[in-house]
Amino acid sequence: MHGDPSPGTGRSAPAPRPGDGPANASRTGHPAGLDDLARVSGRIRDAVETVVEGKPRAVRLALTVLLAEGHLLIEDVPGVGKTLLAKALARSVDCSVRRVQFTPDLLPSDITGVSAYNQELREFEFKPGPVFANIVVGDEINRASPKTQSALLECMEERQVTVDGTTYPLERPFMVIATQNPVEMEGTYPLPEAQRDRFTARISMGYPDPSAELEMLDAHGGADPLAELEPVAHAADVRALIEVVRRQHVAQSVRQYAIDLVTATRNHPELRLGASPRATLHLVRAARAYAALDDRDYVLPDDIQELAVPVLAHRLLPSAEAQVERRRPEHVLTELVHRLPVPSPRG
């Protein structure tokens, strides 16, 4: 089997101090609030940034997807820190973490698990695969065949796995963080549209600027900061923060703005496939988390605009004419954001 436990999952997190996080707040009977979210998310962000230098926007988007109860796709060329970001976010939370290296010979059962015959009990018993974890890191997901990639469809959308007619629920929080190389690279299979639509957001790491790359040489030259990263939050903390995000207020005008933006992608002449209703839902959920990270209990149109490209672009397919002219979906979205009228955030 290609799945293997993350080396960091055996560590115990430091005991939370009184009032130090939402897990403690829930034990005292008080629901977690924005203050708890700011405190715990700040610890997670700081921990990840000790490993991933010079990429604050990528770290924030990853944290946004985690709090929006979504899944993250990290796409870029090899060597820019895709897997490092995924592992750092996973290790910063004291929860079950499994890593799967996707390869052409990987089978769907290597991910979901398999029913094996127990000679002693004289019956079949289910042996869970690596997907039965709070955070699943899928490395180079587009190097596996589409059949194997589809093994993640049910668990990503419904938080459950069905094997041999039996359905097994997945523990929350549940997040898939997948990395992929650009489809132009050798040995890759493009993700099917249905698979891409399950990912809340897609981000690119990009090359670091010279100063950040110099800091990386200093930090990673003689030691591995990832090996020294200790968990700074519990799974219960993340569950409590997700509840805080769900309570974020989204005005009717802001919801309509999100719908208008998504609808515009379906009617644009340069796109042969627009965004789905699931994309609208993911956009609003991510906007709630993005606003909460700004210590706001309401969503602004600015949040929708900031998240439009990472949440929507990977779901869109350009027309043949747009491909010839090298017009990417990101360009279309940017123009739509500038063109659509912006509503009042409190309307």
C-alpha cells in the first residue's frame, strides 16, 4: 500500500491553558467566538510560517479552506514547497494525519481500504485505508489514473466511504490537501472536472523572492524545521472554529453578488464550462472563513472578490478560441470582478 502515516502524528500537543482556545471554551459551556478563532488560527499560521517562508497569502488561503471545512489543491512546478505547505498545516494540528503518494500503479482500495477475509473469525473484516484520517495529504494526485483519483469523490463530498455495500463515516474535521504538477509535465493525468469541483480552492506557491529564498537557505540548510514543528492546536479546536465560521453573517446582497459572479462564468463566451452551484456554496463558505480570519463577524464583497480566482478558476474550462489566444480562466474572472457592480455589504 502506498499510504503511510505522517511521522508527526505520534507527537502529543502541548496541554491547552485555561481560556487558551475554543476547546477549553466549549468545556466551560461557552461557545467559541472570534477571539478564540483569532488566537488559535494565529498559532497555526505562525507555526506553518516557521516552515514555509515568504508565502503568507498561500498560508492564509490554506487556513481559510481548513476553517471552511473544504479541501485544498496546491498546483505548481516541482520544488517550490507544495508538499511542505501541506505537511506543515497537517502537523500544526494534533489530529490523525495520513499521507498518500499517488503513483500510476496506485489502486482505489489503497486509498479507501479493503475487506479482507479473517481466517480466525471466518468472515470478512474491513481494513480502513489512509483516507480514514482528519487530514489526508495526497502528494502528486495527478500522477495516478483517473480511476484511482475518483476514489476520493465520495469521501470529499459526503465525508463517508462505501466499500462492498457498507458505508463508513469519516471523522470530522476531514480535509484533503492534494498537490499536483502542471498538466503539461510528463507522466500526469488531468484531474476530471468532477474531481476539481470537489476542491474548495486551488493555490499556486510560485517562486520565492530572493530575500525569502535566502531565509530558506538559512533555515533549511542545516536542519529540517518540519521535523521540529510541534502541534499548536487540537482537532477539537478546529471543530469549534468551524462552528464559529458557520455563524458568520452573509447579507442577502453579498449572497446575490456571489451568485451573479458565478452565473457570469456560465454565460461568458470565453468559457465552455462555467462554475457549478457547488462552487457558489464553496465561495460563500470560504468567504465566511476569510472574514473570520480578519476578525469580522460579517462577510464583505471584498472577501468574495479576493477568493474568486482561487475558488472558481480551477473549475472553469476555456473555449477553443480562448486557448488559442492564451486567455486563462483567471483573466476572465479578474475582468468579471472589475465589471460586476459591487453591492452594499450590509444590504
